[in-house]
Amino acid sequence: MNAFLSPYAWLIITVVKVLLLLFIVLTVNAYLTWFERKVVAHIQSRWGPHRVGPHGLLQPMADGLKFLFKEDPTPAGVDRFVYFLAPLLALALALTSIAIIPFGPDPLPWKILGQTIYLGILPPNVNIGILALFAITALGVYGVALAGWSSNSKYPLLGGLRSSAQMISYELALTLSVVGVLLIAGSFNLTEIINDQTSRYGILGWNIFPQFLGFICFFIAAVAETNRVPFDLPEAESELVAGFHTEYASFKFAMFFIAEYTSMITVSCLCAILFFGGWLSPFPATWTWTYYLPTVLLLPAGLWVIWDGLRYETIFGKVILPGIGAVMCILAIALVIFPGVNNYIQAPFWLLSKIFVFLFVYVWMRGTLPRLRYDQLMAFGWKMLLPVSIANVVITSFAILRWGAIK
Amino acid sequence: MTASLIIFFVLAALAVGGALSLIFQKHPIHSALSLIVVMVALAGLYLLLGAEFVAAVQIIVYGGAIMVLFVFVIMLLNAGIEEHTNFSKLAGFPGLLLAFALTGFIAATIARSTDTVQAAAQPGNMASTKDLSTMIFKDFVYPFELTSFLILVAVLGAIVLAQREKA
Amino acid sequence: MIPTNYYIVLSAILFGLGVLAFIFKRNIISIFMSIELMLNAVNLAFVAFSQAMHKLDGQVFVLFVIVVAAAEAAVGLAIIILTARNRQSLNVERVDLLKL
Amino acid sequence: MPILEHLWIIPLLPLLGATVNGLFGRTWPNKIVNSVAIGATGLSFLAALEAVREFFLLSPEQIPWVRQYFSWIEAGNFRAGFDLQVDQLTVVMLLVVTGVGWLIHIYSTGYMAHEGGYYRFFAYLNLFMFFMLILVMAANYVLLFVGWEGVGLASYLLIGFYFLRKSAADAGKKAFIVNRIGDFGFMLGMFLLFRTFGTLDFFKHAGAGGALGLFDKAAPLSAEAMGHLGTLTVACLLLFMGAAGKSAQIPLYVWLPDAMEGPTPVSALIHAATMVTAGVYVVARSHVLFMHAPTAMLVVAVVGCATALFAATIGLVQTDIKKVLAYSTVSQLGYMFLACGVGAFSAGIFHLMTHAFFKALLFLAAGSVIHAMGGEQDMLHMGGLSKKIKWTYVTMFTGTLAIAGIPPLSGFFSKDSILLSAYQSENGGPNVGHILYAAGLFTALLTSFYMFRLIFLTFFGKERYDEHHVHVHESPKSMLVPLAILAVLSIVGGWLAAPAFWGKPDYFAKFLEPVFAAPGASEAGTAEAVVHALETPLAIVAVITALAGLLAAYWLYVKQPSKPDKLAKFFGGAYQTLLHKYYVDEFYNAAVVRPLMWLSTNVFWKAVDVSIIDGAVNGIAEGITVVGDGTRRTQSGNTRSYAVWVVVGAIVIVAVIFWPHVRPVLGVVR
């Protein structure tokens, strides 16, 4: 068996990884929508979804089903090929970008089919990680633009035009704002960039401090790249109905939707990795007690979930929630019992929690900020963001010239 | 028939196919898409050749900027199917002939001249981006500066050209 | 490993196709794109040679070519927009004021 | 030595004046214009004086003093530089030109006061001064030729000053063309000299790296060496051809009488005092060559003598006052050439100087007369002016005495020394000298006759004009002062040579000795005794002839005013011939001008120009049109066709670069 498999082991492993990641990402997407609706609702002092399942936890499923089974009309006079291509393109690119993110430093302690398994699809020694990521984001614009054009309808066309212009404009700022980090790390490799941020003082080593300006630019540009509020002009309901995907229904629409949320996740990952030390703990490595933070967080959460579930009348609530709670508690205890696992968990834990924070910020912004006017958008991009990021690059390079690599 | 050779042929096929469809597509958007395909395939080839940075730049600049610009302009001008006029006698059959002649000629020339290169053909060792950058900023610094100037000029020119003159 | 000739021949083919497109497309934008295609073909040759000779100069040149192409695209497209505005047509055969 | 180091200042000043006047004078009042012109000339006169003063401080080996300012033409081993030189000969010419020129400038302010184109006149005059100075100061033939042509230009401009008058314009053209013939010879001479000696510089100078000058090379040659191979003779004859053109000798004298169309000061300055003597100057300047070419010398002598006689005879019957003076100028120039021809260069230059004085004087006086008569030039309509315009009369009479050779005026000495040396010369046979002497003597007789005829017709007898139209008036001071000065000069100018009579050396000749020494030494040494023996008797004879002329004129034009007409009737044929100047103009017209016109019209114009040249030009144009018609088909204006052409070009380039054996097919050679 091994003898037969081993030549193609890497292939098989990769495929499995991809499927796994795909599943995870899609689920996260689904619950991201739920999360977003909830948070926005609470920001606007509403309840948000709470009918389908406890706390509306099953809402995403329902939505998914709805997307799948809705009628899928193709408008007359569309350019069929492009019309179908566009959402595929968008989704594929968005998902691909995730594949480049490394989720942890060390491989799994045991080999499968004689292969060391890294957390993340690409092996960590890819020299052009960040570049590849930018390449993919750069292509991302086509999904929107083509969608807008191919629908052969006014609003989508305008949306497409807007988004392509916007994306080109902000891509410059996006790329430039990262250059500072690259200069400091001296590498495109994401893993190296993260490792470069390790220091005796934990959080103080992160790039956010030397690269605060860069971070601001990066984050704003990234939000614009993902067409999120306050830069969601391509799909500005009030002006363009639904922008580039006006003419798309059911699952094609879902593709755009998923693509958008996936790119949100990607951007959050990038923020975490580039500026917030990726999977590094904010505390100095000497504070060993911080290793128990996951447990400390998981245990009460699990207990709360159990208790909350028991309050439900429905079977579902009575059964599922306590189950989940129990799992969480067990996991917490296991972490205490097996320090090896605990140590291994640390990196992903911190990375995921940072990503979560950024996702929350996304939602938060959506809940609070108004949308920009188009000319404001352009002016801001070209006259504010770009110069600032360039300045950042210059300053950084001079600083490096002066003091050598910072910290 | 190693894996890399397979990949090469796949990519090459992609590139040629893209180029062909660039020619035969009637609608500029489709041509643009085919061209993008060609470019992505080329990027893959660059990766195969061990030129990662060039590959990335190829996609970012060509795919992400230039072609987007093309698509953008096509959308802006709302260009339709290109009309099939034939005012130029020369661009008919003789043009075809000449184009083939040129291609053959170049191919022959290369075939003649690359046997020297052949021997040197080696497994593509990944050229580190650092070396590239040092080369650009040391040996090629003047060309580099010149190109930056060129870009500046181009930007100004584009602005001047594209702005509607205020009546 | 792949012999350099493969790359070179491929680039020659692409270049020839670019020439064909250059001659036979009527839409200005398409013609412009065919020029880009030719540039790409040349780039491929550059990179192939640089890899074959273990010199980075080729890649550097490719970068320069790309930059120039970008500039060219900016200006050229601006010109195209102007032409389209003034002549109401993207067909190069309709833009023939030079004819006597 | 400031000025000697900066000789260029002297000619530059007049040029400056010319430029200023020519460019801006148009709008300026006459006062400023003439002050500029006179200032420029006067300054250069002063500069010249200073230069001369410094010149006398030079040690003999520093002479000739040559300075190179910039090299103008350099080709291979040939160099023509802007080099100026000063030696005794130059000094004389310099003083004469600047001095007389200055006086005439002053005179002109009065004479031209009421003429149009005042600024133009003075600009031209200054221009002339500039070129004349270049001519006399040049240190090589090329630069000398520049001055030579320049004065020709100036004289052309000034003769045609009243260009609205056809006669004036024609005269200008005539002068220019006739001079051209001479210049042609002059140039050929220069070429020949360069071919022979490899340089055109006169003397060696430090600047030229000590390279020997023309004369340095020529001097040591034995007469046979060059004489036998007649190169030098030919060269000299060619030079003399130029000189004859400029100095109005047979056969090229015809332009000078017509040149009288110009304003009188011009006639005085250019066509009497300075320019026309340039020929003499050139011959004297290249005496080294002439000395080696006895044949050429003989030619010069004979031509000079013939001209003198010939012109004098014509002068007998002219009635236009300026014409008379013109012919007398021609004949006096003949004298000078005679002197040069017989090897008495210093005598020639001496006569040149004195002649400059008294002929300028005469012309100016004549101008004053004309001015007084309100533009009347015909002597038959004058008479009895002596009482009306005393000053003019006195000065003019002085000039006449001088030219007639009445001692002790300047003319006597110069003419006497010429006749003396003519009498002595053995060149070309024993009694050639005596023949020349006889001719010269007879000319002297004629000269004094027609000059006094002029005087008597003008100032004596009864008025032959009607009082009512013409009211005679004396000229303004500005005209009389120069007259006076010139009169004085023409009296004392000759005394430099006076001591020769009481055995003392002739100072003028002595002064010029270093220049003419080389060949002159021999005969000077041997003939001392003879000279003294001959000096007095010849002088007496000369004086007698002069007086005879005077008396004849007096008898004919004062005693019996009716006689001349009778004589004219009696010698009808001869009289008519003289009156029509031996029909020379008519002859030239028939022999040269008409055939030339016919040739140019029928051959060069109708045949060559129209059919061949125009044909070629139009043919080329036609061909280009055809080709263009063909090629413009490619300019279809269709971008796609252009694209195809681009492809063709690409193919060609690839072929040329990478396929060597294709190159010849494409006509590329590497």
C-alpha cells in the first residue's frame, strides 16, 4: 500500500488538505455571515437571527439551502461564457489565496504516508508567499469586472467599472504598504516574516509598532480591495441596486458572497501575520502560565454553553449545545493533561484568535461607518493613501539604513 | 517524460491556445481574457524556470494592472464585436504569408543559434530575489532610474491625453 | 529537465501568433493586445536564456520590459480613448485620415 | 610699442565709422554723421602718425616690421593670415592715404552738404579708407588682394553714388568690369607665384616660424635663374595686368574718365590720390620680382610711357574740367609706371606722393569751381572766375604750377627725377632710355599746355555764362582750408628731393633705400657721377618745356581766343579723333562687348542655361514627381497595411543581422 501510494503521496495529502481546508473555510464563511448579522444586529440593538436553531445557529444552513434550491435565471443578452466565468473566477481566486496562509510553525508530530504535514497547504519554504498572495488578489478584480460587464445591464456595468477602478487604485497602496514589513523581514516568505517578529518581549516585537503607518494603510487598502464597507461602492444598494452581482441569482450569487467573505478572512490572516506576529503569543516566552490561556478561555465558555443549552425547550438545544459545551470542556481539560498538545495548540490558537479579532473589526466597521462617495474614494486612494504608504516605505528604508534592521 | 515536462507542455499548450483564441475571438473582451490566460501560463513557465519573482511580477503587473486597464477601457468604450472590414489588400493573404515567413525565419535563426545555449541548459535553480534586487539596484541602477522617469512621463501623458478639454 | 530550445521555440511561436494578430485584428485594442503578446513572447525567451546561462540579466530585462509595457499601456490606452471619442470607431481601418 | 603692436587699429577705425554710419547714420543729422566719419579717419591718421614715430625708433633689422593677427586661410602648407606690416614704403603710403583722405573728408562735409544720401557717402568713404589701409599695410598678396578688391568695391559704390543717373550707374559698372579683367590677371599672378615660391607672404616673420617670405626667396636669385625660365616674367606681367587695370593704363584705362560721374571728392580721393595709385604701389612692392624680370620691366616702362603720352594728347581737347583732370591723372600714372619700369621705384613713389598732393588739390579746386558755378562742368561756359573765387583760383593755380613741373614746386622734382632715371636706363637696348625720355619730355610739354589751358579757360578771359542764372560764390571754409593745406603741401612736398641738386643725397630716395636697396644698389653706386653731370641740364630742359607749354596755352587761350577753333578746323581729322578719345570706347564696344553680348544671349542663355541647366533641374523635379507618385501608393493610410510593412522590415532586419549570405541580395555591404 505504501509502496503504491508513496510516489503520489504528496498529491494525495495535498488533495486531502485542500478538501479539509475548503470545508473549514466554507463553514467559517457560513458562520461568519451569522456572526456578522448578530453583531450588526446588536450594534443596532436588535436580536438578529434567532429563529432557526438556538441563537439562529442553523440560519447559515438555511441560507445555504435557499441558495442551492432557488431558481437560477440567466438574463437575456448576457455574454454567457463570461457570465458564468466571472463568479467561478471570483470564488476560485479567493479560495486559492487562503491556500498560501501558513497556520502554524511546526509540522504535525507524526508522519502520514511518509510525508511531514504542515498546517497550511503550501510547504513553509515558499519564497514568494506574499507575492503570490498579491498576485492572486490582483487577479481578483476580474471576477467583479467581468461580472459587471457580462450581465449586459447598466447597474452591473457601472459596478464593474467602479470596482475595477477602485481595485487598481487601492492595490498600489496595498502592495506599497507591505513593503515596509518586507524590508524589515527581508523576505517574502510568510513564515519567515512571522518568525522575524519574535522577541524576548513578546508583543513588542510585532511589526505593528515600527510599521503602524504601514498597518493603517494596509488595512484601509485591504478593506477597499475586499469591497467592504465603507468601500463597498461596487455593490452600493442605494445607488446601483446590488452593483456587479445584480443580475446574479442563487448559487452564482452565493459564489460572489463566499468569495467576499473568504477574502475577508484572507485579509484578516494577512493583517495578523504581517503586523501582529502571526501565531506568536503577545507574552514573553518566559511567562509559561500564558500557555494555559486556551484552557482558561475554553473551560468557562464550555460550561456556559452547556448551561445555556439546558435552558432550551427544543430537543436540539437540549442535546446539541450541551454536547458542544462538553466537547469544549473536555478539550480544555485535555490541554491541561497533555502539555505536548497544549504547546502545539498555542500557535494556531493565537493566530485564529487574532484573525477573529480582525473579522470582528470588519463587522464592526460595517455596523458603524457610512459609505464614501466615489470621488472621495478615488481622491482618498490616490492623494492620501498612496503618498502615505510611499512615505512609509521611504522612512522605513532610511531607518533601516540608519539603525540596521529595527529592534 | 518527467512531471516538469508534462507541466511545461500543459502550460505551453495553454499559452498557444490562448494566443490562438486571441486571434480568433471576435470580441475584444474575449481576446483580453485569452491574453490573460497566455500571461498566467507564461507566469507558470517562469516558475518552472525558477524565476519566481518575475512570475509574480508578471501576474501582478501584466495580469493585475495592464490587462485590467485593457478590460477597463473596453468596458468604458463599450466596444462591441469588431466589424470585419477588409480595406487593406496587403493585410490579406500576403500578410499571412509574410507573418509565417517571419516566424519561420526567427525560429530558424534561433534553432541555428541556440545549440550553444543547449549545453548550458540546467535544472532551474531558484534565483533568489535578493540577487535580482542587488543586480537591479547596483548594475542596472541607471536604467532603473530611467524607467521610473519613463513611468512618470507616461502618467503625465496619459492624464493630459485622457482628460476632456474643458470647453 | 526541459531543454532551452523548447522555451525558445515556444516563444517564437507566440511571437509569430502575435504578429498574425497584429496584422489581422481590426480593433485597435486587440492590436494593442497583440503587441503585448509579442512582448511576452520576448520575455519568455529572455527568462529562458537567463536560466540557461545562469545569469540574472535576462530577468532584469524582463522586469524592465514589463515596466515599459505598463507605461506604454497607460499612454496607448489614453490615445485609444481619444481616438474612439473623436472617430466614434475602434476599427483601425476607419481611422485613415493619413490616406490621400 | 603700442600702435606698432596693434597695427590693426589703424584700418579698423574707418571700418568702425563706416559701420556706424551705414547702420545708424540714416536718421542722424549731418553733423553727427560727418563728425563720426571725420573722427574715425582723423583718429586713424593720428594713429598712423604715432605708428610712424615709433617706426623711426626701430632698429634696421626690425624692418620690415610684420605682425600676425589671426590666420585667415590655412590649407596644407598654405597660410594666408591677417598680417600687417610696416616698412618705409608702407609709411609713405600710410601717411598719404590717411592724411589726404582726412583732408578730403573734411572737404566733403562742405561739398556734399546739400546732397542726398549724406550718411551713405561718408559710410562708403570710410569703407574705402579701411580697404585702402588694408591694401597698403598687407603683409601678403592675399590680404593685399582683399584690400585691392575692397577699394574696387568702394570705388564702384561711389562712382554710382548718384545711382538714379543711368550714366553714373553705367560708369560704375564699367569701372567694376574693367577692373575685373585686371584682377583676373592679378589672381593668376598670385597663383603662379604661390606655385613657384610656395608662399605669398612678402617677408619672413617670427610668426610664420621663420619661414622665408616670397621676396626673401626671390631676392638672392640671379637674374638668369628666373629670367630664363620666364616664370617670373609671366608672373610680373600678370601682376602688371592687375596694376594696369587698377591704375588705368593702356589698354584698361577707359574706366577712369567715366568714373568722373562720381562726386568730385571721390574723384579726388579715389581716382586721383589713392586708389588708382595702388597699381603703382603693387609694382613697387613687388619690385624684387620685377628686378629679376627685365622684359616685364621694359613692358611696364613702355606701357607707362605710352599711356602718359596718349592720355595727354586726349587731354588737350577735352572741355569738361573733370575729364581733363582725369586724363591728366592717367598720364601722370603713366609717368609713375615709367619710373618703375626703368627701375627708379623711389622716384615713382615720390611722384606718387607729390601727385597725390597736387592732383587732389586740383580736383578739389575743380570741385570748388563746379560748386561755385552751380554744377557747371564745361569750361567753355566758364571764364573770368579768377576775380570771383580768389582762393580757389590761387590754390588751383598753385596745383597747376606743381603739375606742370615749374620749380620749386613738388611736381618739378618728382617728374625731373623720373625723366632723369628714364634717360639713364639701358634696359632693352642703348637708346630705349632716350626714346622714353623724349616721350616723357613731350608729355611734360603737353601736360603743362593742357593744364594751363584749363586754367586760362576757367579763370581768365571774359565770362561765357549768363550772370542771371549762375551767381558765382566762393566755397565755404570747410572746402577752402583743405585746399590751402594741399596747396602748401604741393609746394613743399618736393623739397625732400631738392638737395640732390647741390650734391646732397636725395632724402626721399635715401629714406626708401632700404626697401629698394637690394637691386637698386648697383646702378645707384656707379651712376652717382653721371647723375650729377646730368642733373642740372635735364632739369633746365624740363623747365623750358614746361614754360613753353605755358606760353603756348597763354597765347592760344588768352591772347587770341579765336585761334583754337581755327586750329581745330585745320586739323579736323586729328581733332575729331582726339575729341572721341581715339574711338577706343567704340572699338572696345565693337570688338569685345557686342560679341560677348551675342555669345551670352545666344549660347550661354538660350542654349546652355535654358536647355541644359533648366532642363536638368526640371528633369530632376519630374523624376521625383514620378517616383513620389509611385511611392505614395504605399501610403494607404491603412494601419493594417503599415503593420504588414513593419513585418517586412522585421524580416529584412533579421536577415541582415543573422544571415550573412543574404546581405548581398539585400544590397547591404559590411
